[in-house]
Amino acid sequence: MVDVQFRFRDDEAVNDPAVTVSAFTEQSNATAVRIEPSDDARDLLPSLDRLALVEVAFPAWTDGRGYSSARILREAGYTGELRATGDLVIDMLHHMRRCGFDAFAPEKPLNTSDAEAAFARWENVYQATVVDGRPPIWAKRHPA
Amino acid sequence: MYKYDEYDQQMVDTRVAEFRDQVRRRLAGELTEDQFKPLRLQNGLYLQLHAYMLRVAVPYGTMNSAQMKMLGDIADKYDRGYGHFTTRTNIQYNWIKLEDTPDALADLAKVEMHAIQTSGNCIRNISSDQYAGASADEVVDPRPYAELLRQWSSFHPEFLVLPRKFKIAVIASEIDRAAMRLHDIGINLVKNDAGEVGAEFYVGGGMGRTPFVAKKIKDFVPIDQMVTYAEACVRVYNRYGRRDNKYKARIKILVHELGLEAYSKEVDAEFAHLLTQPIEPPLAELERIQAMFVDPAFETGLSDDLDLSDPDFRLWVERNTFAHKAPGYVIANVSLKPIGGIPGDATSDQIRLMAELAKDYSFDELRVTHAQNIVFPHVKKNDLYTLWQKLEKADLSTPNLDTVGDIIACPGLDYCSLANARSIPVAQKISERFGTAERQAEIGELKLKISGCINACGHHHAGHIGILGVDKKGKENYQLLLGGSEGADTSLAKITGPGFDEDGVVDATEKAIDVYLANKQGDERFLDTYRRIGMAPFKEAIYG
């Protein structure tokens, strides 16, 4: 297992071994699961309340299915750790945060100061994603 | 026209800073070319055969004169004094140096321009009707809706690495001037019986090696749900679009393989869910944008008369202008297809001149068309002759809009690292072969489109006559196609038979045109005659 390099949560890190989605649906005591790009995140929705960790695998960062998986879980109310693992690149970190990832375990450690600059880069955003709680630009233009 | 506020400006400035940092890391060796490639592609920077190519976005094809002037200045400062307008209504520079790109982007940001998402597997520049806001046949001005979608799609966190590129067009007219049904998503703005504006959605169109005409998926999405519906369409695509083969990764393949009904069912489920999420900007945001697209202050009481005693002017007026919604005004097209020229190219001086003329004669506005031409949308008829004279001096008055000389062509093997064959020399030879005004008048409307490889950037599938360059045992070979169209009657062209060499395809084109002229009835265009008589007589003449 690769180390978590960046984590945006205050709770205790979960170190349970993550099982596959198909194993999880059969194994009622697992609390950590790993989603591969071809898995359907919706399969987890009935059991979100017993999950403490969802790992989303990025075998290649250019495969963007994990972004949808992350948002689907967060939109369904998942509040546990959502960890991106694998081929992570600095320039996508900010966008991954916006999709709901709050822990990052890159295969090859990233340059810390470049990564921190990337996380902080975008002061404003055009879209509302319920998962990051940030008001989009249109909301700032039209305060309620 | 849309004007940035502090937020829009900040987004573009932030992108410039981010890109500057990426280039720094690349030049310092912190990023390999493999790592840098997907990053630079999100910002319109390609590595071509000879140099880097930078593609600058012209959102929905609309620009003011300061923006156009900057495009000319950038051509001088960072390139070789010219630029190439593209079928995505963008402009690209073919000789950019990597280390100069951050400065070029900073210059663009000064006039509210950028290269964001002009390439890469993300939502690309949104195109629209080049006559938006000027023609009488539109339901509404489609550009505010396109701007709303531009903001939604810019840095969309979930959709930056889709299976493949994703193109959206927004129109609001029965006469489709933007090839809407050849887009991944096509939106046609319509009014329902109650007079409310809504969005008719099409999905799964596209050219490339497997062309499809988009299918209608929804008759009427209420306008305050348009962004959410688009989000549902793209999310389903992001999750299920094929990623095992990049040639089967566009949404057209997903829609084809799943079937429209199954895809539509997935979208409906996603849409129902997303409507519970705060996706949709409030109507006040659309109204804020619309307020910037109000009509310019047209004068009233103007005459519609034009002095057409100058025969060259008359020819240009007949060929290159289009009726305007306001009395006394006209829409004027500048053909970037001089006889024997390179389709879509303009020199920095020509670009600056057009900027100047837009300021003086078109309420500071210009449009880029997907046919690689420029439009002055609002010209007073009183000024038209003066405007034409100034264009003529700069070799910008070729009277060939929508004729055989108005060729769409991709850059081809002269520039592009993907191409199998050159497109430009074929375009030049055809343009010369049919170059005289008499010949063009005799042939009338004929849309000819040339691609230098099966990726179809030159839209050959949608040409009344299409030409496709392929590689045949190491030699450039050209296939001829007939019967494509990109308008309200969109159809895909069919291949005539075995290919030709460069001169052979020009001869075959002429034979096809001769068949048309011999068989034409009444006012039929080439396309009409082809549709009536079918492929056989053309094949007979070309191969018999």
C-alpha cells in the first residue's frame, strides 16, 4: 500500500485493508473498499454507512472515471475518507479536491511545495459541486 | 458582447500563472514530455511536425476589434506574421516557441482571451451560429446560452479527462449554420407553445473515422435545467464511454453501441438525481449575460438601397452578404479563401485591418465561422461599398462564399503530425481550377471540404464534395466523396470509389461538377442534383 501524502481530515487515518467492490458486497464486515475505474460506484450506495474508507484507483491519471465515482459517492452523502491512489499529478489535485477526494496517496510522491501551490491555486470556481461546499462564481454574482 | 467581470478575469489570469508554472517545470526537466503532454493539451498547445502550435479560443466565434487586433499582434510577436482560423472558430499559430507561450497567453488575457480547453479530452470551445444576433431567422440570440455553458465547462472538475474530446454547438435557428448535428452535443434553442425558451438536445454526432449524425434525445429541456441536463449527458459519457480504444471513445460510439434509448434512460436517471443537486445557475445569471448581448444601437430610417453599378462590387454583394434583421443593415462575409490561397489563413496585417474595419463599420464586432471565414455582422448598407473597397485593397474581397472556391481544409501534412496527406495543395489546385467568377457563378453553391487524414478535421464527410487524403503504400492518395451536408438537412457523404493522386482528384472533382452541370434542373444546387440522380452517373463519369 502506498502512503497517504496529503490528507484533509482531522479524524484518525483508516488503515484497514481495502477490498474490491465485489468482495465488499459479499463481505459484510469490511469497512474499506477500493474502486477500480471500471467499477460502478453506485454498487456501494446501499452500504455507505458502514464504510470508513473508499480508495479510488487511478492506474493512469488520464482515465477520468474516478472523478465521477467520487462525486457520486459524495452526492449520495458519503462522509468517510475518499482517497485517490495511483498515478496522481500535481495539476489535477485541485480538481480532485472539488470532486470530493480528501486524501491523496500518489504512487510516486509529489513535490510538496508544488502540490500545495496547486491545492490553493483556484480562488474561485465556476461550478457548484455539493461536495466541496464552495460557492461558485454565479452565486457570488447573485447573492441570495 | 460578453464582457469579463473580475471573476472571469481572475480565472484566465490564474490559468496563465498555472501554465507558466507548468512550462517552467517542463523546461527545468521536472516534467517529462509524456507528463507535460496532457497538461499542455488542456491549454491548446500541440507539438506538430515542425514546431509547437498554439490554438486560441474564440468562444462562439465572437470577437471585438481589440481582441482581433491582438490576434494580429501575437502573429507578429510570437509567430511568423500569420494565423490560421479553424473549423472550431478558433485561431491557431503554427510556429510558437514553448518558452514564449506563457507570455502569449498573458497578452491574450489582457483582451479577455485564452487557450483554455482548445485541445485535450475535455469540453472544447463552444461554437454557435456566426449570424447570431444579426439574422432575422433566429428564435433567440444563442450566444448568452453558449456563454453560460462556457463558464460551466471551463475547469469543470469532473470532466477534464473524458474518454475523448467533446464538442458542443448552440444554435437557435431552423437554418443550421454551425453544423450542430455533427457535434457531441448539439443544442437548438426553441420556443414551446407557451412561448417559453427551451433547449432541444441532440447527442452523438461527430465526424472522425466513424461519422454519425447526432440523434435528438430531448425535444424541450426547460431553460433553467439546460446546464443540469448537459451535466447528466456528460457524466453518463464519462462513466461509460469506451477508454480501451481512442478511435471508439467519442460519445457517438457510446450512443451507437448502447442505442439511443438505453443511453437516454441512463441520462434521465442521472438528470433526475442531478436536479436535486445545486448544479444549475439561477436565471438571473443568464439574464446578466443576456444584458451584454443586447442589439447595438442600430440607426433607424435607413435606406435599403445599394448602388450596384460597380460589377465587381455587385458580384461580392450577391455572393458574400446576407440579410440583416435591421432595415438598412447587412451581414458581410470576408472570404479567407483567395484563389490559390491557403484556406483560413490571414496575415497579421489582414487581421489588424479587419479589426479596424469592424470598429469603423460593424459596431466593433466580428465573427469567425466554422467554414474558416470572417463576418462583419452589422454593416450599414450605406457603408458597404467603402468597406468592400478597403477589403479589396487587402485581398480580402474574394466573392466566393459557399462556392467551390470556399474550401474548408485542415492544415494537413504541411503542418500536422497526424496527417497522412497534404490538404493545402489540393485546395489550392481546386481553387485555381474553378477560380474564375464565371465558372463559380455557373456552379453556384457547392461546399467542398478536404481532410488530410481520417480524423476529418476538414469535415470531408459533410462536404457536398468531400476529399479525404490517405496514405497508400507510402504515397499520398485522395478519395472522393459526394453528397454530404451539414445544415438542417445534415447527411454524410459517400465515397465514389478508388482514390486518386493529387492531380487525379482535381480532375475527378471537375468530372463530378460536369455531371452536375449536365443534369441540373432549374435552380438545383450540386447537392440537390446528386440527391435526385444518385451516385451512379457520377461514378460512370469518373471511372467509366
